[in-house]
Amino acid sequence: VGEGPGLPRLDNRAYTAGRERHDKGTLDFRPLPDRGAVLITGEYPISEPPYRVWIAQPAPERQAAETLRALLAQAGVEINGRIRLSHQPAAADVVLARLDSPPLADWLPPILGDSHNWYAEMLLRQLAFAVTGEGRYDAALELLDDFLESTAGVDRGAFFLDDGSGLSADDLVSPEAVVAVLAWAWDQPWRRVLVEALARPGRGSLEAWGPLPDVAAKSGTRRHAQALAGYLHPRSEEPVIFAVFLDHRIAPPAELRAEIAALLRRF
């Protein structure tokens, strides 16, 4: 990864962990649009090879302007002054550009299978825009809270959500709440789309988990915490719906994952 015209600035606050840590560690890549940068936090084991991460451009309009100025400079055109961004309303009957979003089914595998946190955050804002006409974060969280309580039947005291990806330290959710949502989803006509988007043993975020029973599940990893929730025997008509949270556990991630796998094998 480098920096320059068209590339975001990197604010690297990640730590290199020792060889006792395995897999992809706990690295998180968070775009900072107001700074045109990407914040990197978490840990990465020194013994692991590099891997590729796709992230959203945090400030595309500024990066486009910087790229244009750099290309003009290469062509011998000198630009004085600094880049200033302004928004000019277009005429109502003039379409400058249009980009249609892929269907929701295409969004789900990166979120549920590969744990793409930025996609999850953007999907929450898209929800608010689709329902209210404004992509406001607070409106999206209100819609999500109402859905969980009124539609999925989750007790209001079983969750408190502060973002769309689960990375906020203020997020609180019980395993019972997750099971209730998964049970509601299983009764929907689109359940197979959801199941196919979840990670599977040896695929997506479960690639590094080692031996697992037949599951379709979403993993969650934070420092001293490991979680897995989904469907055991997802091809059957009546799978086991589960949510396992191991929290405040000072142990290597591989050890916690092995403990979760052992619990699932009991079923």
C-alpha cells in the first residue's frame, strides 16, 4: 500500500503481535472521510503472511481533484492555490451521472461471509435512505431498533446498538437476541439467500477456524472475545440455531475457536 494521488492517506495505529497469535488478527480498517484517510487499528501476528483488504475511498471527491492536479502537473500545466470543494445544485431535469446499486443479495456475502464492516455501515445508511429519504445514522438506528422489537420479537432489554458493524464499544446484544433474529429469518421466503451468504467451514471468515461441523454462520472477533452465530446443519429443514459468545477471555483466538467448535459438536 502506498500514498499519492488517488490513494488515501493511512493512519496506522496497529500493533504487531507475537507468534503466539494466529490467523488475521484483529485488524480493522476504518475510513475517515473528514480527513481523507484510513485509520488502521488492532493487532496482526508477525508470523502471518500479508493479505489483501478492499476498503472504500474515504474522500473520493478530494482524491479525484488531487489526481487531476497531479496529472495536469505531469503534462506541464501548473496549478496554483489549494483544492477547495464546493457543492453546486444541478438543475432538476439534468442527470449528471447515475450508478445503480447491486441487489441486496450481492451485498450480503461480503458482510456475512467475509465480515466487511464498511459494507455493513453503508447498508445501515442505505436502509435509512430507502425508508426516510435521508441517510441519517440516527434514523437508521431507530428503524433497526423498531424492527428488532416489533418484527423480529426481540426483547427491548436484550440489545443496544450504536453502529451497523458491531465495532462500537457501546454495542450490547445478548445471544438470545441473535437467536431470535436468526429464527425469524429462517421463517422468511428468502432464507436460502441469507444462508448462502453466511460463512461456511473453510470459506469466508471461517477459513482459518479449523475443523467445524456443518454450519452457516457469522463470526465475530475482538480482543479477548470470540463469537459465532448461525445455523448448524443448514441444509436440513430444522437446523439448530445457535449463538455462542465467549467474552472477556484472555486466551489465544485459536483456543477460543476450538472451544466453540467443541460446543457445536455436542449437537
